[in-house]
Amino acid sequence: MAEIVLGFATSHGPLLATPPHEWDLRGAVDRRNSELAWRDKTYDFASLLQARGPEFVALNAADVRADRFARCQRSLDELGRVCEEANPDALLIIGDDHHEWFMPDIQPAFSIFHGDQLLNRALSEAETEHQNSFGLSYAAQIYYPERDETYACPSALASHLVSSAIGSGFDVTSCAAQPSDAGVPRRLGHSFGFIYRRILSKRPPLIPVMVNTYYPPNQPSTRRCFEFGRALGRALKAWPGGERIAVAASGGMTHFVVDEEMDARLLDAMRTRDYERLVSEPEIYFRSGTSEIKNWIVVAGILAETNLAMKIIDYAACYRTEAGTGSGMGFAVWR
């Protein structure tokens, strides 16, 4: 029987790789964004600034940025230490895809890769220019390698997760090979590259589980995500092998508009195992980058029937404009 020995969750936003004095690169993108989602409404930058008030001017100051960036780096280093200590035989990462692996022609709600290996491909020159245009020049160096990297995948275990999830009522998309265009493999999503390149010193075999948190109309609800996680947790425990498994959530928390109150509610619900409260937040709140919190909810479901307890390493609201845009950065471990 496989054993789940560790769970962890981490934000993966570009501010984690961008020097604080350069956060305005992403702030400039916010200022052009006419669809800034905050709670149940959508704003352009000027109307968001008017709705949220003046308090974020001070929170966007250089010294505050520097302090919160440093806290985030300490949290990421701590996650790396915990992962190295656990030394799992395989790592299951719950992440979302930003039209890196899947494109608009096909967008599954849930998918699991079960091939033998994965390629984290270096960016082409055109892809690098595209990343730079969105203020991602620093982050891309963390998400993607300078030269191609290959990660092993425990294909038999991953295939078992697919069949078990289907047996539990989830029509999971099966991915046996990395998709490609004209012979060029599509990118492994930054949800996965961030963890492998920023957090891990040892790189165990990877099972990527992709959840469509972003793109209408088939995003799974918070309740569905939790139950999917519970099904995966039962499947892992039913696996006859003796592997020691770690599970991780990549992404979140609230962004591109930070909502510290929402982040605090959800973190507390996960920490206290108040799962009904966790899945009762209004679905409309889970839009844009905030939707990535659903990856955390899947992991909470995976770990719901284990004795692993959640500890919040830190939470830092990282603001990059006076309208309160940025990212709520959360870091947690279940041990």
C-alpha cells in the first residue's frame, strides 16, 4: 500500500521571482487590464482604485515590498527543506494550465498525465518575447529551463489514478503523451515547473494533475474539486505498491486583486478541516488567478482521510499597485 507522507501548497506567482523594485512590470499589466475580478464584480483599473480606497498606497511602498518578498523566499526555502527531508518516491502536483498544455480547442476539467516522462522545454525566442511583454521576464527563468529538462513519471501509478478516478465518477482526461505542435512539444505548465525548479533540490518522479480553474464554461466547482481530491487520496492508499508519496498544490492565492479576508477564511477552513465552510465560498469569487485556490482544495481533499495536519508556514499579501492588485502568497505544509 502506498503511503502519503507529505502534503504542501505554494503560490507560484511571478512576484516570487521578480525583484521587488521590478514589481511595476506586472503592475503595468494590471493598469491595462479591463477585467480585474474582485469578489462578485469586474473592474478596470480606475474603477477598482475608486472602489478599494487609499489604504494600498502604503502597502505598495518599497520597504513593504522588500519585506514581503524576503518572507516569501524564506517560505519557499522552508518548503524545499521539508521536501528534501521527506524524500518521497513520487510527487503528485495539482496545478492549472494556462493554455500551455491544453489549447482552446480542448480544455478538460480534470486530466492526469500517465506517460513515462515529461519535457520541461526551454522557451523559444518568440515565446521569451511574449513572456517579457507581460512582465514575466524574471519569472520565466524560474518556470522554464535554459536548456530542456526531462522528468520521470511513475506511469503505472498514474494510470491507476486515472482508472480509479473514473471508477469514482470523475471522467478524467487521460494523457499518455505530451501534446505537440508540428513536432515541437508544448510547454509543461508553469504550475509544475515552478515547484521543480524553485523548491526541489531532488526531483522525484512527477505525476501532473491538471485542473481547469481558469477557463469557462467547464471549471469544476469547489465542492467538485474537494471530492475529486478525496477520490485521488483513496486511490493512492489503494495502490498496492509501497511508494512514499508527496502531494502538492501549485498556485493561488487571491490575485490579480488581493483579498486578504478571503485568503484568511480559506486557509483557516483548511487548517481546521472545516470542509463544508471551505467549499461554501461563492463560486463567482473564484475567477482569474484566484481560481487557483481550487488546486489547494483538491489537495485538502486528498489529505482529508489522512492524519497529516496542516501548518501555515506564512501568508504575505504582495501588492504591486495602489489599487490593491498583486498576489496573496500562501505557503503551507501537511505533515
